[in-house]
Amino acid sequence: MPTLDAGNEKTFRAINRPHRGITFEMMLQGLTDFRHEYSGQMWLEVMLVKDVNDSEKELLSIKSAVDAIEPDRVYIVTPIRPPAESWVEPPVPETILMAQELIGKAIPIVSLESGQFGLRDSGDARQAIMEIGSRHPLRQDQAAEIEDALGVSGTIDRMLRDGELIRTEYGGAIYMLPVHFVRGQSYHGKERRQRP
């Protein structure tokens, strides 16, 4: 699962800080060549950073690079661990959802719930919702399916009350997102709606 965080040289340098001898084009060509030679599944991770690679223009350039690589799956992720630079922040939830839509090839969370990531072995609905929700926006019905699969009702409501999840609307669907997606803002279970 290689990472692709940029679709151009400037953003590649800003986010990845590569050795000066490595260019964006070299990196992209390497991933493309690897994809054509490797016979197994190739999953690509795209890390979004607020105000760096999360604009529509940047996302479309990333999409172009993703299309050149032709991965089997794409995961849209955000910086959830302490970053190397203090200015690094995750984008707002609506941007994450827009990225999934624009870049495409993102794995529907329904596929993840089939047990590929050990969901049934988890036994902890809260942990499963946080872990999966940190990788992919979870629709409300998908989060509820996790609760049902693990036989733990009321987890979503508790997480909303405790400020661990926020509820947001995007494209006519309701999503449950870990609150770290909106670091510095506390919604404590309140709805956040996408502006038209």
C-alpha cells in the first residue's frame, strides 16, 4: 500500500519533503511501473492535509496521478497521529467526502465490514467505528451495521454524546466521522451540514 499525497511537484515537495534528487515525475513513474509489473493487489493511500492538497484543483491533480497508476483500491486518510510539523491539520469532513467522490476507486465501507479487517474479531464496536471511520467516512447506516455485527447497541449515541463522533450531511447521506477530523472544533454530537 504505497502513499500518493500529491498530483504535482510543488505539493509533493511540501508534503513528502523528498530527497532533492527525487522528483514527483520520478515517484509517479516508479509507482506506475511497479503497478504494471506487480501481479498482486495494489492499494493506494492518499493522505489529505488541510490547505495543502485538499482543494478541488489539488484533488483533481491527485486523481490524474491515481488514474495513471491504476490501483485496485484507494484509501483517503487524514493525519490522525501527531505530525512532524505543528501546522499540519486534517481537512474538514466535507473535503474528505469530496475527495472520495472526485478521486474515485475508494473502497465502499460495506466491503470492509465483510471481515477483511477483522471486524468480527474486534468485539469492540467503539474501537471498530473509530478505526474504520478514521480511514473511510462511515455512513450512519454503516456505523449501525457495525454495532449490529458486534451486538453492541447504543455505541453511536454514546460516541456522539461524548464528542468522539460528529454527524455530518454530504450528498444527501448522513455520515459519522471521528471528531479528530475537525481538530480544534468540538461539535459534541451536533449535526454539521454541508453548505450548498
